[in-house]
Amino acid sequence: MSGEEEENAAELKLGEDFVKAKCLMNGEVSLILDRRLEQLQQLSEDPLNQMPQVFEKSLQYVKRFSRYNNPDAVRQVREILSRHQLAEFELVVLGNLCPETVEEAIAMVPSLKDKGRGLDDEAIEKMLTDLALIKSSSSSGHLLKKLGFGLASL
Amino acid sequence: MFFHIILERNMQLHPRHFGARLREKLVSKLIKDVEGTCSGRHGFVVAIMGIEHVGKGLIRDGTGFVTFPVKYKCVVFRPFKGEILEAVVTMVNKMGFFAEAGPVQIFVSNHLIPDDMEFQSADTPNYTTSDGSVKIQKDTEVRLKIIGTRVDATEIFCIGTIKDDFLGVISDPSAAV
């Protein structure tokens, strides 16, 4: 594995195995794992018990940290972000962390500021405002404080 | 980060399974063998989503077992150096703290916690700023950056930092500014 040493997410170097992989936002993973759990529910009483710990921990994690909970909001986030010529990895980091300022976005995804991408501060700002709109209008009750953030930033 | 990825595995099947339900058997065996495992290269296999392709079987000399190359789609969790993610603190001690992001454990040493946070060995050990406004203890949600990974055959451990801009406790509004 020669790629191992050069691996660096900040420079979008993920190694050859992950070049073709599709990155998933926490909200998307949550939908996928939920569907999986439902399928298993039809086969047995207590499906979570039969799943490996990795599954259970991942499910808990994505539930806790996904900003968007209904499928429509998750789809909208990907749609809005994909208008901006982002790499998959960048898109998902932004979708997961929902930075509120341009500086924060660049600190989270340093590659946004790379050579001649035509992404100036204004474009990033616009992208974040669009994101915040979805965040505050997705009306699920999960993690009220995060909803609070979204409203405050409007 | 979670990924949707296509992986390949050589599956060995006993001849008694050869029949109309061969493919079904391959799938259930694949799920049993692979889900929940971890490799340094691909990370943790969280869930198998489907079979992409089953290649031609090859009879193994001497045993009668047949090896099928199976390509399958799955969701994996793979942490990367340089990645920023959110995690839940699981244990705090004077060396630093451990946090969990899904299946992966991340250690943040006290050298990588901002200097203005001091360790307090109370009932619930914690790191607190001198004015008490920010506190890290068990179950705190933090945003951290992975600065290193250590990989062995069945486990991935990460080293993280919260000593950088926009990292640290999440739920605290003052940390988000």
C-alpha cells in the first residue's frame, strides 16, 4: 500500500481504494441503516441484538450527529452542495459539520481555498446561507439546540 | 467518514450448498463473515448493501470446496488523517481523553487540548477552562481533527487534536464563535 503514507484528508488524498467510493453524510447513513434494521425486524424480534457492535455504534452515532433527519432535507443538502463543484469528500464534511461562517468552512475544509477553484468567499458564504435555510426549516424535533443555532444565524 | 464502496472477497463454499439456493447461501455467508469486521485498509464494514457480481467458481484441489470471487457493495466507516469530525467523549483522565465516532476510538492527549483547559479530578473527571465556561467530561460532544491513525489487523485507533480553530466542545455556543 504505497498510498498509505501520503494519506491526508485535508489535501483530499484518500488513497486509491477510496477514489471511486461514494462519501456518505451522517443523515444518509442514518436512512440506510434504518432501512436495514426494518428489513431485519421482519425476520426477528430483536434485530439490533443480532447485529455486530459496529452496526449498533454507527447507528447511534449517525442518529446523534445528523443535522437533518427527514429524507427530503438530506436530499436537499446534497443537491445544494453539489451545485458548487465540490469534491465528494468536501461536500460531506460541509454537510456533516454545517459551518456557519466562511472562516469556519475553510478551517473545516482547507482544500476549498485551493488553486484557482473559482470559489471566492462570497460563493462560500452563499452556500452556507443556503445550507442554514434547510437546517432551520427541517422541522424535526431532534437536537433542539442545533435548530436554535440555525435560527439565530438567520 | 462513512463511504459506500465496492469490495471484493473470495468466498469458499462447501459442495452441499450447490443448488438453486447457492447465491442466497453466498449472501448470508458473506454478511456473517464480513459485517462488523475491520481492516486497516478499508475501515469498519458497517452494513452490506448488495451483491455486485459473483464470478466463476474454482474448485480447490483436494477439498472439493469451491472459491467464488464476490464483489459486493457496502457501507464502511474509515477515518482519515486530516479529517475533522464530531465525536462523543467516553473517558477522561489526566493523560487526555478518549472519544468515540461511530465504531472508532480516538485519543486526544492533554498536549493537544488547549492550554487554558486544566484537568480536574472530581467525581466526573474533566477538563475545564479557568472561568469554567467550557467543560469536557464523559458524554460531551466535541469536534476534533484526526492527526494520526494506528492500524492493526482488526482495529483502527486514532489520535486527535482539539487545539485548533473551530475545534472543541460543540454544544457550547461560545466555542462555536
